[in-house]
Amino acid sequence: MQELYNLGGRQFILAGLPPFGCIPLQITLSGDLERGCVDEQNSEAQVYNSKLQKLIPTLQGSLRGSKIVYLNAYEAFTVILQGTNKYGTFSSNVMIPNLYLAKWTPLRSLILHISFL
């Protein structure tokens, strides 16, 4: 971020982590026969996101004139997972692989969420 700031960047979006425990590969690797999200991985993502959010004021203070916004990718992805019928799919197991195969990123998740509104 410092390098972008040095190049003239003043507005930044820091994206948090999504619920990685809900990615089909992670669900499969967990061996859970019920095919549920891996809670431990999701908890770790939430801890990281909390720390990132707390760091933003410090970062913004050290980069004079900057504006840093936190993008809650975890929440955006969760909204998609919980509303799969609303977005035209029948289960999260159908929707998530499509996102994963499309080289899913937190920003892509948010863009997909917004595009469905």
C-alpha cells in the first residue's frame, strides 16, 4: 500500500477474507459427510478480518490524505450463500463451484452480489 501511495494513490479498498470454509474444495477435504462449511477456517477468516479492520485507522493515519475503506467480502459471500434461491440457484453446492471455477476472489464475490441486486 505504501508503494501505491508513493505513486500517488490516495483511495484504497482493503478486502477482508471470505468464508474459505465454504469453498467446495475445503468442504470436501474436511471429510464432513453433511457437506457443511468448515467452521474453523471461517472463524480464522473472521479473526483476520477483525484485525484488518482495526488496522485501517492506523494505516490511514500514516498515509496523509488517504482514504481507506474496508470491503466486507465475508459478509458479501455469506449473503450469496444464504440467498442462493433468491439468486437463481438451488443450493450453495451448485453456486459455489461456479464461482470457484471462475477464479473466485473477494472482489468478484462482491461484484456478483451487487449485480444480482
